[in-house]
Amino acid sequence: MFLQEVATDLYNKFGKDLSRLALVFPNKRPSVYFRQHLGNLIDGPIWSPDLMTIHEFIQLSTRQLTADRLLQSFLLYEAYATVMLESGDTNISTYEKFFSLGEILLNDYTELESNVISHKDLYTTMADLAAIDQGFDYLTEEQKEYLQRFWKNFSMEKLSRQKEKFLQLWQQLPAIFEKFASLLVERNLTTTGNIYRNLVKDSYDNKEFPGNYEKLVFIGFNALNRAELQLFKKWKDEGLAIFYFDADVHYTEDPLQEAGLFLRRNLQLFGNELATSNGINNSVRPIHIIAAEGNAAQVRVLPQLLESIPDIKENPERVAVFLGDEKQLLPVLHALPASVPFINITMGYGLAQSPVFSLVHIIIRVQESLAQNKGKRIYYQPLLQLLQHPYLYEVTDAINLAAEINGRSLVSIPREKWMHIEEKRLKHILEVVEKPIDIIALIKLVLEIQAKETTTTVMAALEAQLLTATYLQLNRLHDLLLQFTHPLSLSFIGETLMNILRAQSVPLEGEPLKGLQVMGLLESRGLDFDHIIMLNVNEGALPKKAVAPTFIPDSIRRAYGLSVMEKQDAIFAYVFYRLLQRSKSVRCLYNNTIDDKGTGEQSRFLTQLEYETKIPIIRSVVQLDIAPRAKDPITIQKDAAILQSLRKYTATALSPSAINTYLECRLRFYFQNLVGIKEPEDFQDEIDARMLGNILHSAIEFLYIRLQESKAGDKCVLPADIDTMLQWVPWAIGRGFGECLAGDADFEVEYSGSYKVIREVVRIYVQEVLANDKLYAPFQIWNLEERFDTTIPILIKGETWKIKLGGIIDRVDIKNGIYRIIDYKTGKDTKDFKGVSSFFDREGRDRNKAALQTFLYTYVLKKQFDSDIPVVAGLYDVRNMRKDAGKFDWRFRDTSSGNDPLDHGAVATMVADTMDGLVPVIEEIFNADIPFDQTNKIEKCQYCSYATLCGR
């Protein structure tokens, strides 16, 4: 192993007198392994050498503190605003709009400083190039996208105006960067790039640097910036520095091998304390190249590959899984077998992919909605997102409130709906903050509570690191915002915070000397493992196709020797080949699926191994078993618990809609009415058909209630009354909207977009209902939207259960002594049916659910009276009202015995026959010997919300 060889060589050269050495590594992780190797060589106590990263080492050259990334971003914005105003440009972007551009400029600034390049020279050249080019041809689509975010209404078509803006900005960049540097100095701060430049220019303030070290030992470096090249050369020439490069002749002696691009130069300039290895060319162990049909297949085969490694249990720390894409981390962690005793994660993980990030975003949206409504109500969308968040969706308070919002299709939820919530996180989140900056304290409090919910699992350890990283960023932002003198809005703080978190890559770190190692490729620098598994070894992923965002075009980058695509490829090539030098087994998986995300090609590094080395290659293909298999039928037996659950229908009414559900599918009835699994809704801003029906019902109810109030309780409706009510239609629709959207008829709805369309549709429907009522008048309104129920005795295992049957009847009116039940329908319901027997024909396609429902309501209504009152029943199917204007007939028709509308005598017969057919159905529901099973009519499953759940 490379670090073991370095430790042995240093010990042989310097013995136990190592305290005068400074050991410098490219990153932190190798120093942990090196310390272990050194400890294994020494018996007694010694003075340890100083081990540090290159950034820690150069920091010793200055007494200034290094500004963190967030502070640099704020100071760069201050520099930008100052310089642009001084230049006469008053159209300054706000900080949250500037943030994305600022991140790119900071990257460019650091790169220019680290490579000791004059800003003035580069940007003057760049501006000249732009002026000569007379356009933006050298900008990539990504660069244009960032510019679009920065400049309001930016369009590449507006060349003349935007060209001027573009040139103005770039010509001001030297002044912006100069101002940025001065702002740092004023605060006694610096940046890593500044430190590099000052070291090269010999203008650093700690003249004792690099200290009294006998030797500076640089270990495991590859790509060096220009400052490092000059400094390393200087210290080499002074006899102060020695170098340990991990090199292999396969790529150092082949001038065309990209993996050796930097090392060939480094070895020539600095030499190497170790002999160059020949591990790749001498390797006889095979490399397994596994083509997987999809990313999921790669993850699925991982446990099998791990368990095939002989010493995975005894020495798991010698096994490493490398992820070519950080998005694979969570699937990989879920897939790891239980036989892996411990897992250590070492990689950068994008905070934007985590549930912590989404929670913060939702909290901001919730607070913005509360602020807009002065804390009195909240828009449904952010609230539902909060209630259904992975951290909260199992909380009882969240479940209940989400169920009410979905069940009633509420859009604006009043404070009364959540004010009694006791769960701590929800309680805090749903309290509107006093001042915008207080949202940071709120989010911190919620994260503190969440941190206490974590367990000791690997996933919880990962979550804890993400929570901590977010918490630290919140602290830093709060401290910086306190320095602002002008008022801060909630939207400014929210957008700024999300920009900051979105840009964060959290360095996940654990115990490197223990357990299976899961890491990113770049985190492997300087490390060796016996057994290696690499995922996503695809062209475009290894090496990565994307480069770091920059506004310095490729031609200028090449002219000044800055990083370009070929150099980035060379870095990944070196990391890849390095891992092969000493490993005992290597398995490389790639996705061979061709789709819009990739070409299905293996990485060219694998192709190079085949043609440029003698390493044996073993190929195989894995695929997910996606062949459909016959699903076992689902049958739910009615045990004691289910029978007890059914007993609720002795206190709560069994509704006609529940009976219709049972006749459609017994299993669906079980899911919906006993287990309580709600049907998922397409819950969007546009009101769906069910919502439209609710508004129609409410509007008509409000109209008739107002009429009765205006007539001092007189329930008689005359044609003239209908004319009066037509004038109230807009008022009634407004109250209907408020009731259905917010549970508050007084809620003022803003009619825009789809709401305008819905309002117009409801207006037409209401007017059609009133027009038909006018033709039917005079009549009396007896009841509106009232619940009726009755009981039916059922014998269950020798015990009589009184089952409640009932529901809400839309409307009951009276004319000439005859009661009329009307059900409003906005869908495609029809008034025709083929005999009562068709109501209970489970296999039939023409079951008239609306007729069955209305006849059951008729039965329930009749049971309210001691005498057998005359009742007729029908539908106001509003879609047909306009089509049948002047000829509309609301009555049902039994087409099996003619087409005549049913009068009250025929209805009485139909109701009696319906109950004769219904009683056996109810007895069946409560029969313990008849299970809840799936319907035999598969076509009914096509649009069923539970189809996935039951495997259909």
C-alpha cells in the first residue's frame, strides 16, 4: 500500500526523529491511514510529525483568517454593487438574484489567484475577444442560463443591448475583484487563492513560514496549480522539500496516457522518494466488467458481489464501494446486506437531495403563506407538503389534518384547523414568525427537535451530518444578516437561504479505519483497498462530462493555462488507474441501457484496459427480473377484529356510496371503508369535478336559505322567487367557493386562471337548475343538504345487529302533497336503468349507481314517517339540462318495462324491490364466511385507485 510504503521509507530515513517533519497531503483522509501505518512500525513513544492538508499548511503563512464561502459571497456582492454604482449602472441585481453568478465568479477568482494570473490582463483580453466576436458564440447553454438568471429578461436574441451589458460587467470585473480583496483586508480576512498568490509573490505576513521544519514532505499529490508548482520547485531547490508520488509506469512512461498527464511533469521537476511501481502491467488478477441493465440493476447485484468477497466479514475496511454518482448513495445504503458489520461513508453529498433540504424549503413556503394571510389561514399546497414530509407523515396530527384537507378538498385552510396541534415540530412551524429574520431561529429549533428523533442506524448517522451541516449554515447566515442595515423581507431571506443550501455539498465523514468503505472516487486519493467495486463506470460519468461552471471561455482558459476538460479527464483517469495498482479484486459495473440520460457505453478507461494492458477481463451481464408473474389473489378473511370493525355501522350510517363500492369490488370496500386508505387525488389548483359539484350544491343551498330568510321562513317557492334568486347567483357562488375552498363561506376568493372558468361553469349550472325549478314551481322546499338515516335489523351469528343506513340528501321538496327527492349530478350519470335487478349485477356494465343511491334515500325518507308518504325521485343531471332545454325530465325511467318516467306509485314499487335486493347484500357484508376479495371484472381495475395496492 502506498501510504505504508511512505511510512516505512520515512521511518528508515529519519528513524524516530520525525518531529521536525511537516507531512502535507492533498486532503485529510490519507493522514488518518498514514498515522496508523506509522504506529505499526514503532514500538515505543515518539514525537509525531505534523500532519496536515495543503490548505492547512499554506494557512500557516498568514495571520489572517480565511473567510468562509458564505462571507466571501456577501463581500463579493458588496464589491459588485459598489463598483457597478460607481460606474453609473443603477440597475443592480439583488443579492439573491446575484448568488448563482457570485458562486461562479468566486470559483473563477480562486482559480485565477491560485494560478497567479492577473485579473486585469485576463478580463481585458476577454472583453476584447467579445468585442471582436460581436456576439456570444463562445458561451455554452449553461453559461447563457446563468446569465439569464442574473440579468432580468435576458434574451440571447437581444444582442445589441445585452452585448453592452455583458461587456460592461466583464470590463468591471478587475475592479470588482480588487474591491473584493480590499474588503477582505479591511476585515483582516483572506481566501485560499489570496494565500497562494501572496506566497508566490513573497508578500505573506508570517515571515517565519514555513517554520523550523527540517523537511517538508509532500505525499500523494497529482494535479498542481501554478502556485503549487512554483512553491514546490522553490522548496525543492532550497533542499527543504521531498516528494512521494504514487505512480505506475503504465501511465508515466506512455506520453499518450492521460492518467499520467500531471505526474510525468511532477516526476521530472521534483523526483520521487519511491520507485515507480509496475502494478498495472504486472497484474494477473482479472477485472470483472459487469454490464447492468439500468442503475437499479447495479444496486441490486451489489449485495451478491460483496458477499462473494472472502474476507468481507473479517476485514471489511479493506473493501471499498465507489459511487460514480452521489445520487446512488441512498439506494446503495438500503441495498447493503446485513452481513456487512459496519459502514463508513466518505464523500460529498449534495444537500439539495436530502429530506433536510426539502423540509427547510417547505417551512419557508409555509411561513410565506402564513405571512400573506396574516397568520389566519394557509394555502393548502405547502401545508400538505409539510404534513406529508418523510419526517412528519406518520405523526397523528399530520395524518388527521391531511385527511381533512384531502377529504374536503380544502384550498385555503383557516387557523382553527391547526391551532390545537400538539406535535412540537408542526406546532412551531405553523406559528407565524414576528420578524422575517426569526425564520432562521424557527428552522434551527425544528432541526434540533428532529435531531433528537434520530436513531443509531447508518441512515440516521447520515441524516445527523446533513442536519448539522444545515444548522451551521443557518448560524452563519443569521450572523451575516444581522450586519444588514436595510429591512430584510421573508422572501429575501428564504431565497438566500435556499441558494446557500442548494450549493452545499456536505463532506460526509465517518470512521475510515473501520467497516466497509463507501466513497466517491476523488475521496480515494492516496488510499489503497484490497477489494474494489465501482458503480456507474460509464462514459460521461467516468470521466465526468460536466466541468465546473465558469464564465471564462475555453479559448482564454487554454491561453492562460487554466483547467480545461482534458485536465479534468486526466484527474479522473489517474484516480481510476491508481486504484488498480495494488488491489486484489476489481469489479466495475456500468449501465448499458440506452436512454435520454446516457448512451449505455462503458467508460473509455475500461476500453483502455482491454486494449492497452494484459489484465484478464471477465465480462458478465446482470438484469432485473421484471418478467410479470401471476399475482396471487388477495382475499381478506373476516376475523374477529374485522367483524368488530364492521360493528361501527350500528352507530355510523352505511352510505349508499359505500354499498355501491362493495357491489363494484369487495376488496375496494375493505380498503376504503374499513382500513381507511383514502383514494389518492390529483389535487391541483384547478378544481376537479367533485369540487365543482360541491360548489354547485353549496351555491343552491345558499340561494334557497336566503330566499326562506327573506320570506320570514315561508318555504313556498313561486316563479317570481326564482327571478329574485337569479340576481343572487354571483353572491351564492362566491359563498360556495369560500365554503368548499376554505371551509368558510365568508372567505374572499381571488378569481384568476382556472377559478374564473370554474365560476362560469357553476354559474351556467345554477342558472339551469333555477330555470327548471321555475318551470316546476310552485313548490315547497322541505329540506336542503340534510342527513337522514334509519336502521335495518340483520341477523349475524344468532345476534341481531341494527345496521344504520343513510346519508345526506341533496334536496327534498313538496308539490301537491308529493315529496320529491332530487340528487344534483355534474358528471355523466343517467336516469335510465334496466330493472332493479341491474343494481345488484356485479358483472354488468350498466349498473346505475345514482338510481340505487336515490332509491335508498327514498326508503330512508319514508322511514321517517309513520305513514307511507308518496315520494318521487330523480336527478338534476346538469349537463343534460341545457341540452334538453324546455324538455328536461328529472324522473327515472325503467327501460326494461318501457320508457315512461316513474311516478310515486312506480317509485314505491321500485324502492320495495330495491330493499329486497339490498338486504342480502348487507347480510353478505357482515357474513363472516364471505371474505373481502377482488372483483372478477379486470376492466373495473383500470381506473381504480387501489389497483397498484392489490397488484392489478
